[in-house]
Amino acid sequence: MSDAIKAENPVPDIVKAENLVHSYAEDGRRSLDSLSLSVKQGEFLAILGHNGSGKTTLARHLNVLLEVQQGELTVAFLNAKDPANVWRIREKTGMVFQNPENQFVSFVVEEDLSFGPRNFGVPEAEIPARVRRALAAVDMSGYEKRSTHLLSGGQKQRIAIAGVLTVEPDILIFDEVTSMLDPAGRKEVRDTIARLHEKGKTVIMISHDIGEAVGADRAAILNSGRLLAVGTPRELFTDPELLHRAGLTPPLPVRLYHDLRGRGIRLSYCPITCGELEELLCR
Amino acid sequence: MPIELREVSYTYAPGTPYAAQALKKISLIVRDGEFVGIMGRTGCGKSTLIQLAAGLLTPSAGQVFLDGEDINERHFDRNRLRQKVGVVFQFPEIQLFETTVEKDTAFGLKYLDWSGEKKQAAVRRALEWMGFDFEAVRNRSPFGFSGGEKRRLAIAGVLAVMPKFLILDEPTAGLDPLSREAFLELLRKLHQGGMTVLMISHDADALAEYAGRIVILKEGMLFRDGPAAEVFSDQEGLKENGISAGQVREMTERLRRRGWEIPCGTIRYGQLLEEIAGRWPR
């Protein structure tokens, strides 16, 4: 697409939050504090921040698990403050959580995956095809009759993702979905997420693992309920001072780059992946 | 106060169609003052192993010794075990239940014959270790904290008892990077103060940095057991079995393949930095 056409048909904001304020406690401590953030359709946005920075609170607004207390929010082009939109928004946004263990409603994969569409009133005859498509999308075709509790951690999370896909949402929200998995499981889930994004889903990934966010289109860093910074992963992750303020640590290559600089060794640019660092050191 | 597992096997739901052997003849001695990391893929038996070591499961075969005494003997004093061996399970935050932080942290001290002051001092110390201001949090509800903070509160409850032997199951999963580092530094301090630590983790970089010895399980059996630098040297062997030797080790390997003469036992960040700086320019 040429830039001229792009300018005429800008990619719309599928999520738009303006001055969101949220407080759980009666003492008025704000978990979200005048937070404004937008997500473009088809974008892969990583949301980072320390524990308690408001990441999960924000995510829970996106499928209206939490009601907007103050501010404006549109999700999937629908006003989240209008109670009539709640179910339509939930159908458009699929959310996967941290712990694979407590997201299942059935012991059989197929039944578990049918639960979502059934609740949204999808005709019974259409459900098996949806289940098949969802399993294919997470690379687990043929697992229909398997027991959910006998799967590995990575497989469980992929089934949880498939469970969300059966409802055919436009926006996928992942709330620290890899933090409980072993490295092999992490890779399975990361690859699955990358594939779903390539196929056009809008992906919002909450994490505090910077290595995981390197592949995102954009990253947003939250701090104490506020938006501290937003930009490309390269812009944000090469700034150790910014990361430190957000309670995050820089990726290994960035840390090495800066520590080597401190020793008088200057590399031509700051790498954010191990591959880039390798090339710089082996030139 | 060593813990010894001697040819321990464990089968879940024995004698039923669901019988599953989780551990097969494991022998392992954890000596006083060691910091041991336990790794392995999901389902390899790690959690079963620590539950046996803590006396929460009884072996199907074999014995578990604490200080040379079989903890599953009928006459063994289990109270001693509970006070000496602290266990931090996965997601310890779900164990919070009291109305205030102070009461919750003090719960484990309930049946110890300590004075009120001694108990309060222990609670204060444990909360401060975990990075809380005692006076500021003591009367708050433990449920009003974020996920990571709740994790630290729950761990304070285990540390309040001052166990000699601390067993942890994935304590850093879900903690943000600074909380993770702060927690690992605290573990290092407790370890230097004489506490024996046995920690399950997938975080090879953390274990490389903090644990002297690495034990890896595979399908219920011992796959590796040795000094961290030695175990993580064999990156290929570990990778084939779905185990990461960590990012530092990966970077070491990348550079080695490109002709850098960095020893394959380079597994800690500080070592890697020195190796690169010391060999630059090539």
C-alpha cells in the first residue's frame, strides 16, 4: 500500500481509551489514572509494566469485565460504557489468562471449546466446524477427544487460546499467558500468538518479559496506572533508564551494549535481540 | 541438616486405571548450606519431589531422611519437620486468608512456644525482608494488594517461622523483573545466612546466577546433577530435552560458534561481560 493511499484510508483505532480512571479500593487509590491509549486494527501491541502497574486492570476493561468508572472507552468500535454493548464487545474480544489450569470448563477438549460459541448462541450445527478451525489455528488439530488435564502446559494454553478463537473475536488479549510455562511451552504459545497476528487478529499482549515483546509492532509501558511511554520496542527497550523507572529490566543485548560502553567498547548501535548482538560482535 | 532421598519412587493413584508413576528411584542428598536448583519440563516430577522432601507425600518406595532420621517413621516428630522445612508452593498468594497482613503472616507461628514479642518481631522482619513497610501494611487486608505483592506477602508467612531449609516451587513466575531480582537477592542473603535452599525454576538465568548446583529431572528420573557451570555447559543435550540453559548461555554459544574462545561454562552475566570485554577487539 502506498503512503498516499494509507493516508487516505488510515487504519482505524480498534481500541481507544481516553482518560480512563479506575479505583478498586474505597480509599480512592487509582489503579488506572487518566490513561489514554489506542490500538490500531491488526496491530500487535505489547503492554508492559511492573506488578500492580495497572496492566491487568486495563485488560479487564477491554472486555468489560470491569465497567468504566471515569473516562471514555471504545472497543471494537463500540462504546464500552453503553450496557447494551457489553455482550457484543465480549464476543469481539477474546481474553486468555496466566494460569492454564483454571480456564477450562470441561475435561474434554471438544466440549471445552464448544462452551464459548454455545453461550453466544452460535447454532449447534456450526460449532464442530468452529472447533476444528480453532484447533487448526493453534496447531492442535485432532485433539478434539483428548482430556484437558492430560495436556502439557503449553498445550493447555493453546487450548485456552483455541477456546477464545471459537467465538471468532477480532481482538485477542493475552494476560501474561506464558509466565507459568516451561521454555518449550513458552515457545509454542509465542509462535501461536505470532501466527494469529499474521493472520490479521489484533493482538494485545500483557507481559513483563521484555524478550517476549521485542516482536510487537508497538509497546506501551504502564507505571502506577499511568502511561509512561509508548513507541516501538526498539525505541523503548534501548532506554535502560526508562525501563528502570517502570520497574523493568533491559533485554540481555541492551544491558551488554551499555556495560560494554562503560568499558570503552562502542558498538555501532544498540541491539535488542541476541542475533543483532552476535552480528555486531562478529563483524 | 541434610535432606536425603534414598531410592524414592512415587505413584499417584496406585492400583487404579489412573495410576501414574511420577518418580522412579530417585536418590539425592541436599547438604547444609547448599543452594540447589531443580529443573525439568512440566510433568517431570519436580513438584512431587519437593513434596516428598517436605514430608507432604509419603513415598511409594524408598525413604526420606532429615538429619539422618526417616521422616516417614511412625515415631518421627513431624512438628520438627514443619518448623525446620518451609515450603513456598506455586502461586502461594492463593493461601492468603486472614483479615490483616499481620495476622496472615503470623499464622504459621501460632503453635510455636514463642513469646508475643518474639512472634511480632519475626513477622516484622519477614515482611521487611519481602520489601514491605511493616507499620504501613500490618492492618491492611492482604486481598487489597496486587498479584506480585500478594506473592511476597505469602512468602513472608513462610519466612516468619525462620525455617532452616527453604523449598520453593517456581517462586518467581509471574513476578515483574525488579521484584524477581529483589526476591532472588533476598534468597541469596538468606542462603549466605545459612539457610539451605531448594528451588524449582524454569528460569535458567536465575539459577545460573544464584544456585551452585543444578538437578534436572526427566520423566521421573535424575537426568543431570552437578555444578551449575557443568550442567549448563551441555546446552545441546538440555535443549533436546526441552530445557533452556538460559539466555547468557545461549549468547555464549552464539559467540563460540562464530569463533570466540569463550569457555562453555560461561553462564552468568558478569562472566559473559568479562569474557567479551577481555577479548575485544578480536
